[in-house]
Amino acid sequence: SQQGEEDPQALSIQEGENATMNCSYKTSINNLQWYRQNSGRGLVHLILIRSNEREKHSGRLRVTLDTSKKSSSLLITASRAADTASYFCATDGYSGGGADGLTFGKGTHLIIQP
Amino acid sequence: NAGVMQNPRHLVRRRGQEARLRCSPMKGHSHVYWYRQLPEEGLKFMVYLQKENIIDESGMPKERFSAEFPKEGPSILRIQQVVRGDSAAYFCASSYSGGYTFGSGTRLTVV
């Protein structure tokens, strides 16, 4: 079964509002990553948060990680039309580093309405 | 539906050998994407294929790497004359229209 599961499956908001997506997982992880995919394009890596980190920022992105609840959230502030895309979380359970065990969720489709 | 199947799960090659990685997309999916992930890094897009066509290979190294998705059979990512820097996990994903499913990856180790 899918390790990382995002919710909601789809989210539609007005431009300028904040968008929050959540991800839950089941097993122990080494790190958790968020990706964006624009329609018909490949994945773009957004941010990686390690299991010993609780929060990380990158521009308008804020990611939190709660290992006790096995959950993460991605917040996009001041959304723009260009943020319209699908967002995936992925967990890396390989304690020795590397990509073995990387598991993706099905994604949240975010639509920003002008 | 078995999902996206990649094999082998692990592959060890000596420097200078060839590596062939296979990806069988989900039934009915006609789009295949290949990604590479170096240790502790995110996935990096390599190539996007549809049946018998390469749509976007902007992420593919210009030399030694090639990919195909024939009319019949799995998609193949081929790396000739492997070097240590090719050691990574290679992921394949397939889609039909919007839905996107990843395989478990092939971990390539070059010794």
C-alpha cells in the first residue's frame, strides 16, 4: 500500500490565499520530501525534511514534520496561479542514506483560481 | 493490477559494463517517466516517453544514456560504460491521463 498519502486529493483556492496539504505515512522514515508536478511534466523536487527536523522553510513554502503522528504538511503562502500543479510527498525509509525505499503518495491536485 | 514494475530491484555493475533497467507501466498507461535519485537528494527528471516516442529527454545525460519504450514490452533505460557516478536509484513512473504511479526503483551500484 502507499506509504505517503496526501490529503486532500484536490484543493481549489483563490489566488493570494494560503494552501495547506497534508501527508501521512506508516513506517519509520529517514526523510520526507515534497515534489510538484505540472501537468504533463516531470516531478520537481521542492523540499526535503529530515526525521530529526520539525520545520523547514524555502521561499513561500513551509514544511512541518511530526514523527510522533507520522505526518507532514506543506504550506504554500500567498498562492499564485503558477502554483497550480499536483503535489506529492515521498518518504525515504533507508536509514543508510540513498533512495532505497522511497515511496510516493498519490498527490494533491492544487488549483489556484485568479 | 500489479502497478508499475521495475526490475531488477538491485543491480551491481563493474565500471565499463552496461546496465539495463526495465520498467513495465501500469496496464493501460502509455506514458513513462524515468528519474534518477542520488543519495540524500530528490528525484531528478531524466526522460519522458510514450510508446515508440521520446517526448522529452532534457534531463538525460548526452552520452552513454538512452531510453526506449517499444510498442511491445517494457521501457528500457540503458547506461553504457557505467562509471561510479552512475550509482543511484532509478525510478520509473507511468501515467495515462493525470494519474501518476511510481515503481519501487532500481538501485544501481557501480563497483
